[in-house]
Amino acid sequence: MPPLIVFGNFIFTADPQTFVCKEHAYLVIENGIVLQLVDELPERFLGLPVLDYSKDLIIPGFCDLHTHAPQYVQCGLGYDEELIPWLMKYTFPLESRFSDLEFAEGCYREFLRALWRSGTTRASVFGTMHLDTTLMLYDLFAHSGLGGFIGKVNMDRNSIPELTETTEDSLRDTEKFLSRTLGRNDLVAPILTPRFVPSTTRELMRELGHIADTYNLPIQSHVSENRAEVAWVRELHPEIETFSEVYEAYGLLRPEKTILAHAIYLTEKERVLLTERKIFLAHCPLSNINMRSGIMPLRDYMNRDMRLGIGSDVAGSHRLDIMSSISGCCQQSNLRFLDHQEEIPVTLSEAFYLATKGGGKFFGRVGSFETGYDADFLVIGLEKENPMLPRTLEEKLSQFLYSADTSRIMKRFVRGREIACPT
Amino acid sequence: MPPLIVFGNFIFTADPQTFVCKEHAYLVIENGIVLQLVDELPERFLGLPVLDYSKDLIIPGFCDLHTHAPQYVQCGLGYDEELIPWLMKYTFPLESRFSDLEFAEGCYREFLRALWRSGTTRASVFGTMHLDTTLMLYDLFAHSGLGGFIGKVNMDRNSIPELTETTEDSLRDTEKFLSRTLGRNDLVAPILTPRFVPSTTRELMRELGHIADTYNLPIQSHVSENRAEVAWVRELHPEIETFSEVYEAYGLLRPEKTILAHAIYLTEKERVLLTERKIFLAHCPLSNINMRSGIMPLRDYMNRDMRLGIGSDVAGSHRLDIMSSISGCCQQSNLRFLDHQEEIPVTLSEAFYLATKGGGKFFGRVGSFETGYDADFLVIGLEKENPMLPRTLEEKLSQFLYSADTSRIMKRFVRGREIACPT
């Protein structure tokens, strides 16, 4: 395949502190990978067809480190409850319906269209505990051309009866899920998904740890989202000092391969542990305020050089698009600063970095236009410029991100291939 | 004029605690005023033409108690600064350009289209200090068919030189503004607009108080938005104990006729004073988190039965639509609750009430479908319903509000008249 040349106005974050802006530049892509981003097209590429987006903004696709596909249909509902009652009253009853193939298919197709519309090109996704419909989600996702991880949820305790597996079934279905998905697709892979400590018995966690080791698998779960939840974990595991250490005890903290979502109330000991273990933390700002959970001390985690990305976390969050979480990230960091003046507010470039290159690391070399990165990008149509009020590329990006106007996303590419709206 | 009959699915808040839902009901409107909302059309109205929105949701138009028209073009920019440096660095330089008629016209037309798109049918609006272009804003607003108040800003101290009036000019231009706007339009009226204490000298405030008395005028300003601002007011007026009492001292707290925006850091004494004076407080949740201001203790103010509404406050806020502020209101109330367990979180119906009937009181009988209210309403196109996942009217409204998807607003009516998009 000859290289693909994309002409336009690029903006991205190679490091968290700065937006790199390249106006009227050329992105040269070979086999889906960025070869170079240059101001002048090298002679050897002259004559190749060029995708001309000279009037548009081109940014890396968004990476969503934490979301729940079955819950998308519930966005914007039920925020009168905190986490645990919300799960019991709204979310578990909804998820229990995903034993129904027809119901699941409608919901999952809707989720995928919304994900596509949002400009999310990579996502780490929870299905439900149901094998058949989570396989369906995997297939639909793989077919979409978007990239990511899909997990069959494990939950063998403390749920409603309709949404509880036996430990044995949970492990058997996990093995089946792996056998039908592992190595099947370049862009979409399975991920072990113990829901969270309260939902998974010791035996289940221990066996999942073994499976993860055996197949060298990634893992996703939740940690320290809500004070009542943290207290519950202490009750369930009085022998272990902290929430994170429960995962550690069962081999579920796999260096660079585990995502833990939320991480609001981590103790100092947990912060040290998760930093050492190179665990990815998914910051989910919107769900954290809808569900009355609290504000993640993001600046502290950044200072420790923890691995960090952003999660939409629908339907704790009301919005699947990552732009809304980027502004939410800055806003909550502002609020945190008011009472913790040593934690200086996170800037827009830092939040954008988390949503692209930061979280992108979980998916490989993803989230940047540097050489060697997967060519995942969005083409953003710019509004007609007021000639009396010209804006820099960075200002245009800022206004686009804060608008969270997904209708301005004109094209989505993953590894150099344009992705059509899933049907 | 014969009555206008509107058929559809109505939802509104007559009191803050409950959504009133009327499916397949008839709204009978006479001379722009709600005559009744009924399940069956009375015989005397049979045969009249009916506007059929039977598949849609009908809600009161949104009321915006606080916004800055010239700043709309700056939404989504400059949130790396707190209030005072933000004013000096971004906002005052922008507003100083509103001496230019051509520049102002472009910006104001853009603002009005956005206001219309957002489903805001009533707004209390700041212009700039400039007479000519604020008159232009008034004319454009009056021409749009939307309702509200327009203020020529007064500011004779502590601004940048290009955006400072003399006290004399400020008063003279205010009188001129009044002479050209007072009583000219049923729906749009002038409002006195001393920017805030730090921008207005004692003499200017005193004279504005007299003008307000003379013409029985409404007033809008800001109070206690930011800690540094509060400290500054103390420095400027050491003889007066609190920020609110400065306005009181100069006759600017007019019962039921003054809006003060933000009101985050009110002392107990101020809370009592503003309650007694029946001052409207404009809660501006989005600007308060973008600008690192803080969270208004909304539940406490509601418990005191203070007059309350919601302000978009662009461009401290990044979104002009009031839906985004409604969800922001609930979310911030959630966060406040985490550290103030006596201030129970504000519910969605309470936030919706503030955005309609609560703030609507400033505009007259506005924001409800009860008999005697102005017939201001929006027709919301519903998404195709999943037959396996039927939703109640209240759930549909919740999902619409949290989506903040203005593209679903199909029609806007003010006093029974459909409003076209301003050109």
C-alpha cells in the first residue's frame, strides 16, 4: 500500500504541558502508522493522492479508559442515588436484561453509534456478565473498525439474583469468552473484568489472577470510588488494609496491564503501590459528580507520575463523549485546588493529553502524531471564522473541546482507515 | 384573536419538588397567556385549529438570570485564570472592542442566534459600557421576539483605560439608554447594570440608586463570586462590613427588582439581608467551576426561601444553554453535600424549577403552564423510542436535560408566538 498523505491543521500533545500546533502540515501514514508530520511534503511523496482537510482541525482520536456499554441507554437517569444504591436500583436491573439477545443488540448498536459519533477511537469497555451478548458486543465492536478492549464482567456475590453468576460459571464463561476472542482482531481484544471487590469472591479473584497470568491478559476494574464502597470493602476483607491491596493479594495488579477506574479515596500506601505497579487509573470526572462520589486528587497523581487516562464511565456519567470529560477534568481540578492549594489546577493541555496520549498508552502507541504512533485521528470542521476575531489553532481547539459539539467531528480514522458510522 | 390550542406532552414544575406531567393534553392560550392545560378540550374550543405536537415533549422556555452578550464569542477560552485576572486579561480587552459598531453587530447577532438555539426564551443580559452598541443589542433583542432585560454596563473605576467611563459619562449614557428603551417593547426592557462594586465609584452607585428609584427600575450586578474579589471589596469599602451591604448603602437592593449573580461567599448577615430584601440570586454553576470561584450553598439559600434562578453567565461559563447549567447545578450540589451533609443535594425537579418558574418570576408570570402564565414554551423532538425500553415523560425530560442537546429543540414560543431564528 502506498503511503497516505493527510493535509491539514494538526494539534496534539506530545507531552502534557504543551499543545503542538502544525498549520498546513502533512501527515504521512504508512500501513496505518505515522511516518512523519511535516511542514513540507518530502519529494518522494509528491504525486501521491492527498486527503485535503486544509480548512479543518485534525486531532488524535479520543481514548476512553473506562465505560460500560450496556449502560449507555441509561445516560441522564437515576442520579438521585449514590453508587451502591444506584447499582442495586437502576444498573443491576438494567444489566440483568442483557441475557436477552434482541434487547442487547439494540442497546449495543446504539452504544457503538454514539461512541463513533463522540470521536472516541479506542475504548476499554465493560459488557455484562452474560457470555452470549458480550460476545455479540465484541463482534459488533470488532466490525465497527474502532479499537479497544471488551470485557465479560465477573460478579459472583452481592448483586441482585438475576445478575449473579456462580463462581464456576463465571470462570467457565470467562474461558469461553477468551477462546472466542483472543487473537481474533488486530484492534479489539478481550480484557478480564472483575466488576469490583464487592462483586467478586476471593476464589473468583484468585482464579482470574491465574488466568491473567496464563494468557498475559489485561484487567479492568473499579477502586475507591465512593466512601461507602471503601468502607464496604474493608468489611468484606478485614484481613487486608486497603481496597487496592485486595486486588494485589489476588494477582490482579498487573504492571501496565490493569486499569482501575475512579481512585478517589486512595490512601498514601495505595498511591505508592499503584505507582510502583504501573497501574492505569481511569479518571471519570463526570460520573464522580453525578454519583456524588467526590473529586479525584488528579494533580497529586500526576506529580507521582502515575499512569492516567480519562474514562467517560457512562452511565454514571451522562455523556459518552470524552470532550465533556476533558472540561470536567479541568473544572474539578479547579474545585479541588480551592481547598488544596498545593494541588495546582490541571491545564487544558494536560487534560487533553490524558484523553489522548495518556490513556492511549494502554492501547499501544496511540494518541499522538509522533512517528511510530497509530494514525488515529479526527477531522474537526471549524466554524466560519469571524475575520475581526481571528483565533489561533489552540484557541479553536479549546472552544471545540468546551463546546463538546460532536456534530463538528467530520471524519474518524483508526490506524489510517476511515471508520463509517456503525449500523 | 381566537385562542391557540397546543396538543402534546407537557412537563413542568409548579413547585420545586414535583414534575407535573400531562400526556396528550391541550394547552389553551389566549392573547399569549395560558388559559388552561387540560386533558380534554372543552367544547367551546372544539373546531379551533390545533398545533399538534403529540409525539413531542413540551416544556416551559428557559430563563437565564445572568449572561453577558458581548462575551459569547469568548466561550471556552481563558479558563486558566481566576475572576479578576480573567477580567483584566481577556474580558475587558474584548469588551473594549464594542465601541466598534461592525464588530459588535457580528458578535451580538451570533449571541442571539445561540440564545435562540439554546431554548432560552427570557434573559437578563449585560451589554458593555458603550451606549451605541448596547442600544443595538437592545434593538436586535427586541426584534428577535425573545424576552428579557438589557443593561448598559456602568464602570468608572478599576478597569483598563479603554473600558473606563467617567462618572458623568456613565450617568449621561445611562439616561440616554433609558430614554431610548423604556416602555418601547412589551417583552424587552432596560435594566440598570453597575458591573460590580470594584468597577463603580460611590458617586456612580449613589446616582444609579436615585435613577432606579425615579423610574422604578430593575438592577443587575454581581456579588461575592470569588474570595479575592470579596477581599478587594473590603479594601475598597472598609467602612462597610460586607459586599452586599455596599449595594444596600447605595440603594441598589430593590425588593424583587435586583438580580445579584454568583453569591458564593455570603456571610450569615448578607443571607439574612438579601432574603429580607427579596433579592434574586442568579446561580451560575458553570462559570463558578471554570473560573475556580467555588460552589454556591444553594440548599441553604433554598431553605431560607430566597429568590433564586439560574444564569448561564457566558463567558465565565462555556455554555449558553441552560440545560448544561441545570445538570451543573445538581452536580455541584452533590459535591457540596459531601462536605456539608446538612445541605442535601438539589434534585433535578428543583434545578428545573430554578431554570423556569424560579428565575421566571423576575420576568413576570413566566416559567410554568399554570393559568395566567405567559405561554413561553419549547417543543422538544423525542428520539425514537426503544419499544423494549419505554421511558416515562419525566425520564425523557431527564435524558434530554442531561444531554443538553439543543438540536432536539424544534420550536420556541414566547407569549404564544413562535420565534424564528434571528438572522
